[in-house]
Amino acid sequence: MMASDPDYEVGLIEQLMPRLRDLIEVERVLDHVHLIESDEKERIRQKAKNEGNSAAVDLLMKAITKEPHSPGWFRAFVDALENSGLNYAAEFIQEKTKPQDEAGNDYCVKLIQILSPSLVEMKTDDVCMHCFSSGLLSQDDKEQIEATIRNQGLRGGARDLLKAIVRSQPNWYCTFLNVLRQTGHHNLYELTGGSPDCDKLGSMDNLCSFKDEPAGCDVSMEDSQTAAGADDSIEFMEFSVAGDPQDGDLCQGASVDSRPQPNSMELSQTDGTDLQAAPRGPERAHIVLRDYQMDVAKPALEGKNIIICLPTGSGKTRVAVYITKTHLDSKRAEGQAGKVVVLVNKVPLVEQHYSAEFLPFLKHTYKVERVSGDSQQKISFTQIVKRNDVIICTAQILENYLERSISGEDEGVNLSDLTLMVIDECHHTQKGGVYNHIMMRYLKQKHKNLRLKKEQKQLVPLPQVLGLTASPGVGEATRMKQAEEHILRICANLDASRIMTSSLANYRKDPRTKLVTIEDRKQDPFGDVIKKIMNAIHNHAELSPNCELGSQNYEQWVVQKERTATTEEDHKVRVCAEHLRRYNEGLNLSNTIRMRDSFTFLNKNHEEDLKKKSPPEEEEHVIQMTETERFLFWLFDENKQELQRLSDMPEYENDSLTKLRINILQEFSRRDKARGIIFTKTRLSAIALTQWTQENPKFADIGVKASYVIGGGDQSVVKPMTAAEQKDVLKKFGSGNVNLLIATSVAEEGLDIPACNIVIQYGHLTNEIGMIQARGRGRAEDSSFILIEVKNAWVAEKECVNDYRIDMMNKAIDKIRTLSQADYDRKMEELQYQSIMEERVRMSKKKKKDIKDADPSDVKFTCRSCSKPVCTGEDIQVIDVHRVNVTPEFSELYNLKENTSLRERCLDYETNGFISCKQCGQRWGSMMYFKGINCPSLHVKYFIVTVSGKKISKCDKWKDLSVKFSPFDYAEHARRVVDISDDDDI
């Protein structure tokens, strides 16, 4: 290196910048850099906080290399790197590293990045200590990782650890492998290429190989660095998973003749009022596609796997019907039987796709059927697949039967039985989703087929895959490269050879967008009273929040306080936190809907709490009430009259509601046939806004007819909407009996809502996918897309972020589409192997976890509110997804109250009441009536759970508890009930 040549040193830094972004940690270096001013350092720190370390490194290096250069500036910067523990960065910038070392290092860094989703599952605290002892981490690194573990958990600490070790000396990789082995991470050790003879990494030749892979999985890697300018990609030459192909062919029972088939099967009978079928016409035999639809369909018509990405309302489903018919026609022409399954992620979509699209076009020549969790099945899903050509179902049903086929538990379904698989809303094909579980089975078989082909054995047939989405989104991406990776991963998960999209500028116009800002209340006496109550609770519980009341940050703070207090059995803080959450919701409601609605919400909860403390009429015992509970009841009663008085004073209403009223009146008045949809954040606000609209005479004068549609998932605050209720509202909206739909985000995605000319986002924006889908609802002529601000909702800011992310997504898709097919295929292969390897580790961990399931006798349940011991895991039995306790001892501990809003009916059981603690009134679950027997069903979130003496800090769902409970013995319990009944008769 030339001595003291500023131009050379600046040029060198610029040349090495890509690697320096990885090697330099800005926060640590800044403490040792004395070449730049304090205000400049602060700007760099803010850059790191807002945009990440890489962006901050760019700003740091710009400040370091800025002219005029002070004497010795380069040496001073090298010293700063060394003093901050970044020795390898210091050597690298002085060109002391060997090219072969750096090449090998790049390869290992790339491998760590690929495997990071699996590596973050490590026991970070143990690995951190061993890495520090081995010299991979400095003291600063260790302290930073330990701090992250305390604040964000082990996964957050693991990410910091991985970032730190790749900045170490060239032999860091094998040292890290040894650490994994020493800390008992044998799966991760093997996954990262560990072997007993891992030597010091000097070149790619010494890289730890996959030769010790367990039997049944052939994996090999070859040198990807063959010459200067190599792309550092990792080539997996062969990979397969052991397992025998499944026998049987469900296609044999399918129709291959052209005779018309009946419109309904034994399984499902329609009443002639299917969703959207009537308006679109019941008899349609010909499908005509627009030019852009035909363009995106073309690769699929050639039998290729693709993703079709078109905006909401552009006819993606119609394209899928066309591809389905063409596929079935071609199979029939070849004398074969086609079998198409259409997968959706929501129950209402099953009926929608069946009635409105697939049945009208295909029923003349093919058998079409639909199945969902709401279907009253008379035959098994396996038989439905055998008997029909097109099956529309929720993805979970197919996954369940694929699993049954493998486990041998029951007659199931194999992927080889299908010839085409259509996946609706395919952007959900990501880690953890049911779509991804299905496609993981597909990818494993695909790569197993590669091995079978080499061995000249018969391949297992796999279906063609067609994905449909309005937007793949960008995930957590903040930069273009990350957005591309996100979209490429979805493509890889779906084994898509291409992602197809098209400009619709010639066919539709984007709706006119308007942002409506609001003014803060000059006075908010109603909110002031709520805040006064909240501050009184803070004082009582000795809590000191550091964020604004009513904000999202406050909500997160109080949830954490409640969770900690529950674990620590601090009932005073726990019950105060519960009430603070409620009052915080009341503040949000008063900023979104009427103060009257907010008061009703608070008063209703107050009355329900009082009921909990009142025993059933036939009971004489007194339910315990603590001093804190008395204080909280008194506090609301003391302010109730004032809250009620203020809630009826319209001069103090929020400005958002005023602006909403003005825009509804304007938009409906200027159109002869207006049809609108308002998206709002919560179910409560959707119902309240509907009531507000229906009670306003000005809306009635211009013909506004409002109704709401909300989700079907269980919530304690608001009764969910059934699929039949959703269908009824959407049918009325389609016919014009309802022309203003007020909905939560359930209506953003998938549901076939007729073209609207008014779309209003009322204080609620989700991510870029939701915004694209909401905008797509306004696809009628002269449409308006209106965003109305609500206090603490940050609508304007979210819109700006979403627009940026949409632009980034579109550019990422365009860039992916410019890749050569060879480069694209290579990337698909890499991502698919990564997914398979991660799945192997996940399944291995799951098996070990199953083995380590806690013994039910070691599990103790105590009341969340009063800490009264309730039962042990030995008392719990399983009925379907429910955990019940039918012991005589347990029946003495609870009260039973009727709750008509909680009614749930299934084929074998129904729930129509809830059980609560006799001592304190805390709700414990519901009473389930199962085949003539009352079975108390417990909800784990209402208990403090202790396993082997250790309290579980977060246990909101039964799946959070790794315990195998006994199945319910119906015959035994029924016998006991009959015996007791006979004794009573005597």
C-alpha cells in the first residue's frame, strides 16, 4: 500500500465500500473516531437508527473522507477500528487480508445469511458465551447481544450475534461450527456443513462439507468460486428427502365424458341463492378473456407453473377458470382424467368461487364441488376428490388429508392425485402458513424426483401450480434488494417459472384519491375525564407510563404490564392493567366514533364486571372482591354520570366523524347510483358507524342504506359474524338493498364485493397489500378513494409509506422479470433448497419437542385472578380442539352462567354458557354440551400455568403449551353420569 497518499486512500475506501458496510458497526466506531464533529456523529447515529447500519456506514465514510484531510486521518481511522474491536475491518482496509481468505469469507457470510432463519433458533445465551471465550466476539459485542436478549428475546440476540461473528477473522466460520457442536446444536452444526475434521478456513477447499448428512438425504456442494468475478452463489448439486411415493390414483373416478352433470352433489345442496351467482348469470359456457388476461395466462396454458399478479377486480379468477377448463380439455383429449383443486384461505371464498365463477362455466362438461369447514359433509373429502373434476376448498382441508395419507391414519389424498392446483391469494405462501405447508410437500417431492430421475426410476407425478394475487407485497423490506428477495421467495415457494403481470391503463382508471385531514379538538372534556380515571389507576397501582394515553405505544406498554403481573401473581397491577386497556380503548373510540358509543362500551364492561362478582341466583355464597376491584368499581361509578352527560354534547365530538359525514353526503349526492365501502379498524367501530349512519336522517334523505361486515374469528368484545351472515350482507350489497358497506379488513382481501365508486379508509390503513386491495374495490367509473385521518392513526404517514412500498414492489417485480431464465432458475433452486433445509431442522426440533412434552401431572393450573389452585394436567381431556375437565372436584369450583352471545354449534357439540371462578368471578371458559353431556371447556388464557414448578409467561392458546393431554373417554364419563342419575332416581 502507498504511504500517506490521500487520493489513493480515498479511492481504496470507495473500492472496498461494499465489504466495509458488513464489517463496520457504526455505533461502536463512533466512540473512537475523533476526526468528525459531535453534531455529525449524531446525524450518523440517527441514520443508523432510522435506516440501518449500512446506510450509516455510507454517511460515516463520507464524513471521514471529506476534504480537506487532516494529517494522519487514515491511520487515525484504522486505530479507531482496532480500538472498537473491529480488527478484521482494520486489516481489510489496510489490504492485509489474503484474496483467497476473503473469497472464502464471502462464501461463508453468504451461507450464514441463507441459513439465518434456522440459526436464530439457537440457544443464544450459551452460544454467545462460547463465542466470546473463543475470541469470535469482543466485550462490546457480548454486552450488546446480552442487552438485546433482555429486551427482544433470544431470537433478537441471535440476529445480533450472527452480524457480529461475520466481522471476525477469516477462520471465524469453523470456530463458529465448533461452538455449535460444543453447545449441543447438532442439527444446526450439520446444517451449516459441520464435520469432525473442520480445519482452519484458508480457502474454499477447506470449507466444511455436507458429507455427514444423515441417511435418507443426499446433499453435496461444489465450489462456486471458479474464477474472478464469480457471483458467490451457492450451488446445491443434489438434494433429496427419503420417503416412498404414495400409491393410488384418485383421478380414476373422475368424469371423462362430456355429458352435463348435476348442479349440486350429495355433499352440498344449494337453494338457488348462491352468492353473486344470479347477477352474473347461471348459464355460461364460453369464457372470453381480454388481451391482458390472455397474455398473463399464456405460460400456464403451456403447462408451466406461474404466479398471476393483477389488481383487485381485474379478473384473476376468470383467468383461472379459463386455465382450468383448458387444462381439463387437454387432459381429456389425451384420454386422461384431469383433477383440479382450487385452494382459498377463507371460508366465504369457497362459496364465492364455486357459485360465481367455476360452476357457471364448467358445470356443462365437468363435475364441480366445493368443501369448507362450514360444509355438513356426508362423505369424506377423499371421496369428493375421486368423484369430481374440480374441487374448491379451504387449504387446511387439503393439508389435513395430505397428512392423513402420510400418517396412514385414514384414507387421504396425495399431490400425485392432482393435475392442477390453483392457489388464491398466493402471497400467503410464506413460512408458517398452510399454503406453505402444502407447497413444502410439493418441493420435497420435486427434488426427490431429481434423484429418482438420475437413478432411472419412475417419477411421482406432481400437479401444475397456478398462483393468484393482487400484490405479493414486500414483507419487511426497506430496500429494493430485500423486496426482490421477498418476492423471489414467494415465487420459489410456489415453484413458479415466472411471475406474470400486466398494465391495465387501457382498461381501467385508478380512482381519484383524496386525503382528508382533521383538526384537533379545542376541548375534549370527555377524554379528559377518561384520562383522569386512568391517572388515578396509575397512582393506585404505582405505575408510571412514559407514553401518551390513547396511543398505540401505551397499549403495548399496558399489555406488557398485564402479562408480567399475571406471571408474578401481582393481582393488584394485573386488574389495574386490564382496566387501563379498556379505558385506552375508550379513548380511541371517542376519537373514532361518537362519545356515546365510547361510553356505552365502558359502561357495558363495567356492568359485566359487576355481574362476575354476583353469584347465580340459586347460589348463596359470596364471590370475593379485592380492595383494588372495589376501588376500580367506585372510580367508574364516581365519574359515570359526568361521562354520560358529556357524551351527549355534540359540540365536543371528534372532527373525523364530521369529515366522514361531509364526504358521505358529497359522494352520494353527486351520483345517481352510488355504492360505497368504508374500511375501519375494529369490529366495534364498524358496528357503531353503521348505527350512526342508520340514525342520521340526512343519510336517509339521499338514499344511504348501510350495513356492516366483520370477521368470523372469535373475539371476546364483539360477537363474530358467521359465514352465512356475511353472505347475506354481501348479497344485499350486490342487489342494491345495501349501498354502503362498513367493514373491517376482512373485506379488503378476496371477498367478491361488487364494483364500488366510493372507497373510504376511515382512520385505518394496513400494509401495501391491503391498500392495493382496498383501492381495487373502487373500480367503477368515476371512483373516489378517500383517506380520512383519525387522531393517533397516522393515516397520512402510512399512506406515504405504503405508496413508497408499492412503488418498490412494482420496481422489484419489473427487475425480477428482466432476469434471464437461467439466473432466475438458479435463484429458485437456491431458495427452494434453503426452504427444504429449514423445514428439516424445524421438523427435527418438533420431534424432539414432542419427545420432551411435559408430563400432564407436572402441569398446574391456578386462577388468573385470585391464584386459587384449579386442577392439574391429569384432569384435562381433549375433545376436538377443546380441553375439558369433567372431574367431580372441578365441578365444585365454578359457577355456570348463560351467555347467548357465546353460542357455537357443531355436529357433535354446542356451547351456550360460560364458567367462572366461584371465589373471584374470573371467567374460566365455556360450558360445552357434547353428545348429551355437559363438559366444562377451559380457555388457557384465563389461568396461570406452571410446568414443573416454572410459570409460563405467555400462554394465550393451548398450542403454546407443549403437553399431550388424554383424549376424552366418552363411554367412561357417560357411564359415570348414568350411574349418578340412577342413584338420584332411587
